[in-house]
Amino acid sequence: MALPWRVRILSAALNGVVGPFATMSDARRRRLRAHDGPRWIGDFLNGGPEPTVAVRDVSIPGPAGEIEARMYRPHGWHPESRAPLVVALPGGGFVFGDKVMTTWLSSHLAARLGAVVVSPGYRLAPEHPAPAAGEDCYAVTAWVSDRAAQLGGDGGRLAVVGESAGATLTAVVTLLARERGGPGIRAQGLLQGAFDLRPDAPMMSGPRWPFGRPADAPGSVAAYLGAHGDPADPLISPLLAPDHAGLPPVFVLTADHDYLAEDGTRYAEALRRAGVRVEHAHYPDSPHGICSFPRWCAAAGPALDRLTRFLRRELCRWIRRCAMSVRDRASRLGYDLAYRFGSTPWERHGRATRASVERLLDREVAERSGPPGRALDLGCGRGQYAPALTKRGWTVVGVDNVAGAIDAARLKGIAGATFVVGDVTALAPAELGGFDFFLDAGCFQGLGAEQRLAEGRGVSALANPGATLLMLAFQATPLRSLIGGVTRAEVEAAFPGWEMLSIEPADTAKLGWPMTTTAPLWYRLGRPAGRSGTDEAGDGAA
């Protein structure tokens, strides 16, 4: 089908204004990035924000400094919303793109899904070649996941969406998340992206279409690769990943009049062959950048409808929402009552097995090359283990999200120990500092899969070189629906870069049924002396 005349006219005008990238001067590139001109021009071309959505700018820690981002919150948002979370990555051929380019898409997703949407800028080529952009986008995604509660979001309902180069980076982020053990991403939206950047890829040749010129592709790809980038690297060309299994369900958008159409189709087929759930929407009468030019592309509305339905299905199933809300409230009430009446099984177990726990703590001190330093008690409750830790010379910080338990711990007045209300899945290095020893006597056990990964990233960010972790967890059993058992593989996935030092059986005294059937274990992990919390960021602990 032929393109509407208004699309052809707009394409010709923009191509004349921007010009070919290969011959673009640095000064001109900087001017274009600066968005010189009144705001109404951008709104006229790209579509303005949905008026019911609140917009604010945020700064997010990245691998090379602060990343500027824009956050969109739906009408009626409040800190306890537990809304879905969406990271929206802008396009721009890897050489343009910033936090404002997804305004139309991000604000409408926030309004339609009731989601908190974060759209970041990222480091651009040629000044910052690959993998800079992908690492920035991964860092933002991990930050959103780690701080879901503070954002009023639900870390278990996270999606990443991108258009054009942003779609390429979305695919990169999902591959990195799979390799690094998190964050958990439930869905991805790939809107007209490039997934094969090799010189002989289809995008490098073929007919010239509006908003996408194959003649420009080699120049922008060369800028993105820099002097040392390998276009066959799966983190540059996601289509070339040896295995796509285990990636999140995906929505793929393509259009006939788009030089990247074949890329999207090929990647959708590769994911489908790997067993990934794929929804592919193709619009025959549309150009590249459907959702970037909603005032000009008739397919923008239908494409947004399809994407919204897909994300709602993956993130917002009402049964899951209701179940999670009931579970969380019941869990919170149960913890409060258990602490209030002193009937917590883990405290009874701790008292009954004190001798074996103190033996483990004695070994921890004996095997250290220096004196005890700072220890973090994860899910400390009423501070049951703090006296044993301080007695052995540790300076203790206990963290628990049950305020009543923390109040009770503080009333004990344990010298050398402080207690803070906090979430082990959202540990803040700037507030807590570094630690040499971590004790988790069952906290990791009670978390969901994404929360376990978040705890691992938080602990890794807080760990000093040579730090150790002692963790009590039940093994997986047929009763997993009642008790979320933990396998060694799950522990290691949550703590990449740590070494498993030992595993030994734990006493089951005073645990009661059904926990006595789960054969609990003490896992002891160590961080190599040459690694620090900032090093771990490169392994996924952003």
C-alpha cells in the first residue's frame, strides 16, 4: 500500500533538516541533540504528553555517572500503588535520543496501564560507542526494579519497551538480565528495531523508505561500534545470540515501508523457535517510527492499542494483582502478630539451635584474616542474633521491614548494634555503608524469585572485598507451594561473582511441620578479596 502524502512530505522535510549522518559535523550533531527550538515543534512532530499523567525528571546512578531520565506517573498514583513498571528506551540511531523522545508513548502507557514509566537518556555514539548505551539501559532497568517499592511500583511486574535503536537496546537488556540473573523482566516491547548489525545485514541495503535511509545505516552503526566493537557480538546484534530461550514474552512491531522490517520479522521468528511467547504486529501502510510520529502515522493509535493489550495481559492480570495484594497484606499482618505475641518459628528455632549457630559464628571469626568488622543482619527481627555477633567483636546493623520488630530490638539496648526499618530487596549503599559479613537466617527463603535477585544485588553492592555471607534456607521439596524452597543454583544466581565456600545441614529443632520436612541448609558464600561492590555492578548488581 502507498504511504499517505503527509508522511512523505514530513519525511522529506526531516531528511532535509537532519541530513546524512556520515557527513554531519560535530557542531551540527550537538545542536540537533540540544532540541533547539520551541517545545511546540517537538509536540507537533512527536506528540505531546497525555494530560492526566504527572511528569518529573530524575537522576539515576549509572556505570559512568548520573543518567538523566523522565518519570511518568498515572492519575491516582500513590506510594502504595504497587503499579506495573515500564522502562521506555528512546531511539535515534544510537547517535541521538534522550529522555524526552518517548513522551507520547511513555505518557500513554502510564495512563492506559496505570503504570510508572521511566524513560532514560543514555550515552550516545560516536563519543560513547558500544557497550555504553546497553550498560546504561541495563543500569536504569536494575535501578527501577531495585527501587520498585519507593516508586510505588511492583518489582514483579516490570517491562522494557523501546523503539528503533531503543528496541535494539531493549533486546540487549533482556539478554543481560538473563545472563546476570536479573532483574526479572516479565515482558518486552520491540518497536521497529535493528537486531543484526553486520555489514551484510538486510538493513544495510535495499530501498529508501521515509524516516529510515539504508545509506545512513553504515555510518550510524560504525559510530555505535567504535574502533573495537564486533557486530557479531550478541550484545550488539541480539539476533546472533546462540540461545534465545528464557527471554521474556515479546511484542514485535514492524511495517512495510521500513528498512528494519526484515530485522523485526527475523528476530520474532528466532524467539518463537526458542519457545518465547511472541506477538507480532505488522502494518503494511506505515513507515519507520510509527510511535514517534503519532500525529502523522495513522497506525500509531492501533499499534499503541496492541502494545497496551499485550503489556496488560503480561503485567496486569487481575487475578495476579488480587492474589499478590492479599498475599502481601496477609504476610505483613502475620509477621506483625507473630512478633507481637512472640510466636515466630524462626525465633524459636534460633533459641533451640543457639549452640550450632554460635559454632558457625566462631568459625566465621576464626577464618578471617583480620579482626571482625561490620556485620549486616538481614531480616533481623527483634535482634535475636545481635548479642552473639557483638560478643564476637562485630559492629552490627540489623534491618527488617516490620517496624514493631525493629522497635523491640532497639528496646533491648544491645551495645554495638543499631537497627533500621528497611527492605532487604532495596538496600541503600549510601545509607548503610560497606559490610564484611552478612547473616541471613531465613529472610532470602521467604522472598519471590525477583526479590531474591534484588537482595543479591543489594548485598553485593554493600559487600567489602573479602566479605562473607552465611545464609539459612530450606531445600526445595514437593511442598514448594507451601514453602518456597531454595536450590543451590538459585543462591548462586542471586549472588554472581561470589564463591560457594561450604554447605552444611542445619538443625530442625523447634521448626515444626511442615518446615521439618525441608532439610534446611546453611550456605556460606565469599566474595573474592579483589572485588568490591562497584565491581559487582558490572556483573549485574547495579
